[in-house]
Amino acid sequence: MTAPFLDKEEIRPSDRLVLMQGEQVLMSGEDYLWKGSDAATVPGIEGAILVEDGDERLLVTDLPEQASLPAGIEPVSMRGLLFRSEQALLTAGKANQYLHWIRSHRHCGYCGIQTIASDNELALICRQCGHHFFPRINPCVIMLVVRGREILLARNARTRSGFYSCLAGFIEAGESAEQAVQREVREECSLEVANLRYFKSQSWPFPSQLMLGFYADYVGGEIIPEEAEIEEAGWFDVDDLPQVPSAKISIAGELIEHYAEQVRNGRF
Ligand SMILES: [Zn+2]
């Protein structure tokens, strides 16, 4: 494997490059992907991280906050970019996760000494105590609770986006994904569920979640929303839904759309 931490001289003209400065992505016109051959024209690039190997490698680099940008380069928020397309979510999202990992592991969590980049693997190493730190993801469950033609949707108390969506939450240490589904539904809405069916998973780079999607059948209880998490929750007929996330970009939208189709086709 190629060493994942590259010097500027190791950037190839054919590489694809995501340029970031703080939480902003630098746009080349309407495009967030630069060519490796552009690296010479942007001041402040000292090196890059290899995100994907292959013929057209994907690299990400973090420009210093004080680097002044040439005219024509437009910084946009990473979060804003990721919602533009599924491709942006996958590519720029992955690059962003790697940077987030590096920024949050500059020091060893055991002894506090600065970490250094490994020569041969994607790892940060503590020179004093030898600990290796690898990019990490945080597993979460996201579940659509169903009751015949109806699905349980909730509005998040913190994001206040206006959208209704599935329930979701982090898997706790020592817990299976299935246990997490049952606990989250109980905690957030005071309902009991059974017959869990795994649907699919999605990387969700805000900043580094892996969402495991499930369907779960309602078996009992009355909805009592947990105030800190849920602004409002209720049952909705699949043919009379409120504003829900797009199925093109989020697993929540896919869970909802896929179930609604099954109901309409008489299969649930
Ligand atoms: Zn250490």
C-alpha cells in the first residue's frame, strides 16, 4: 500500500483533490474536486492524505487558516456541500471524515504527547507510549417503526429543521444493534417494538457515523416523546406523510419510501 500521508511532491497530476480550509470546502467553479495538477496554483498546500488509492487517487488536504486564496476560489460549508448530491456525500464526506480524525487525534489520549503520521499505514502514532490511532467510525441505529399502513415519525427537538424522520441513536458500548433499536424506541417514544428487520447501512459523515437501518414492528405502548430529543412524534399513513427527508440522499428517506411502496403494493 502507498504511504497514506503524502508530501506535496507526491501529488500526481491525475489525482482528485478535495481542498479544505477549516470547515469550508474550496470550490473550483461549481466543482469541489480539483486535479492534482492544480495543486501548484494553490498556496499553502504542504501535503495530502490518501483517501482512496487507484488510477485516479482521491486525496484531501487541509490549508492553513491564514493561507490567502487566489481569486475565483469560493469557500462553501462542507455541510452545505454534502447535501447537494449523493456523490458529494460519498466523496467529500469521506475526505472530511479523514480530516476530522486527524484534527481530533493530534495528541495521544493516553499520555498527551503529540502524535506523528505513520510511514506505512493510515494511523497516527504516539512516539512516547507507542499507541496507534486509526480512523474511527461511530455506529448508530436508525429505525422505522411500523404499524400496518402507519409509520412512526418524529421531529428532532435540536435540529428544528421542520422535517419528520425516523428515530435514530448511537449504539452504546456493550450493546448489539438490535438492543440499541429497542432501547432507543423505548427511550425516545416510550414504545415497544419487535420483529426487527435489517434494511441497509449508510455512511453519514456528520462527522463519522455509520447508520444501520432497521424496520421494527410496533407491539405496544402509547407515544410519550422524550422532551430533550423529540419535539413531536406521531403515526402517519404512508399515503399522507408530512415533509420527510429525501430518499436520494438519506437512509431515513429510503426506509420511508421503500416501506410506503411495499404498502401500496399490498406487501407488508
Ligand atoms: Zn502516548
